[in-house]
Amino acid sequence: MILDTLIMSAYALVPIIAVGAFIPQTISVIKAKESLESFSFTAWGVWQISGLISLAYGVFHLQDFMFILTSSASVFCNALVLSIATYKVLCCPRFKVDTRIDHHIDNIADQMHDQRDEREYIQGAEYDRIIAIDHALIPKQPQTIQ
């Protein structure tokens, strides 16, 4: 009797837990800026179909309010995530064209015209004001080795 009451009380939390479990995925789909590469439409579509079948089973066969509420919450959250993802795929551009051209490419041509036609400074030998007079040094005669 106590176990039955405990299970019924815990089952009342299932719709809240189910909706709470969808929140992180819904937020990540909303925040996705470019593409939904990791989003599987097939998996979410299968989960939506199975949720709809469960909801129909609860309405027409079980006629259990808590089961219908849980299935309805799951179907609603699935539909929400699928509709946001579908909107992002259809309304946002799928391919971003990257021409690999810098937007400031015209500045390079302007810089070429701004530079002066100057010679580059090339460092040469230093001049120490010492001038060697022609033949000022007396060379020694080479000696032969014996």
C-alpha cells in the first residue's frame, strides 16, 4: 500500500522531469549560430512518432490522465525542438561562402602609392679618415725555407 502510494507520487513528477530533460537540447538548438551538424532529424522524428503513438495509446486504450499528460508533454517538447531546428535549417543559410579575400584588400594598393620611391639604406664600409698613400708601406722580401 505504501509502495503503491510512493509510485503514484513519483509518477506525478514524470511530466516535470520529461519537460526538464528537453530544456538543454532546446537551448543548444536555439543558440546554434551556423549549422546543426550534430542534430539528428531522423532520431528526433522517430522519437516524435513514438511519442504520438504513446499518446494515442493513452487516449484511446489506457485512458489514464497521468500517462496522457506525460505523453503530451513529451510530444510537445519534441515538436518544439523539431520546429526550432527546422526553422534554423530552412531560414538560415546552409552554406557560408568564404571567398578568402580580406575586406581590406584595397588598402594594399593605396599603400603602394603612399610610399616614396626611395633607395633603401645599405650600410657599407666605414670611412675613418685614414688614407693610405700609394706604396707607403714597404713590403718585405719573402725568405726561402732551407
